[in-house]
Amino acid sequence: MSELFNQLIKAYAEANIDFSQLKGITIAQWLLESGRGTSRLATEHLNFGGLKWRSEMTGFATPVDYEASDGLDKYCKFDSLESLLKATGVF
């Protein structure tokens, strides 16, 4: 796992969220989507969840063109791990 992914997990583990029993599921999804935190989308754009761009993400992320296994599309680019967590409703 990447050090960046470890930082994300630490911040997420310390977060007080509703339905905290679902944290393990979220982490498993991030692991799968990001190739254990090593994918280009994760390392370059801090997008560990494979989140595609939509207008509701304005203020949390910016759109970036990214070629994934299903082709070229707009994905979210986060400027920090905190921005990712805010976008997913953690903070």
C-alpha cells in the first residue's frame, strides 16, 4: 500500500462519522478502486474511489480527463485528502 493511502486511512479512522460500522466497506472499496493506493488516479489526483466528475462536486474537486478501463471520462481531482473526505461526507 502507498504511504498516501495509509495517510487517508488514518484520517478516516480518526473521523467521527454517522454509521461508523461502514468504514470497513469504504476502505475496501478504496483499496479495490485505487489498486491499494497505487493507481495514477489515486496518486496524481487523490481520487481513491474512482469518483467521476459531476456538478455536485464543485467546491470539493475539479474535473480532470482520465483514461480508465472503461475509456476516457471526466473524474474528480482533489487537492487534498481532506477535500476527498469532505466530498464523501466525512467532515
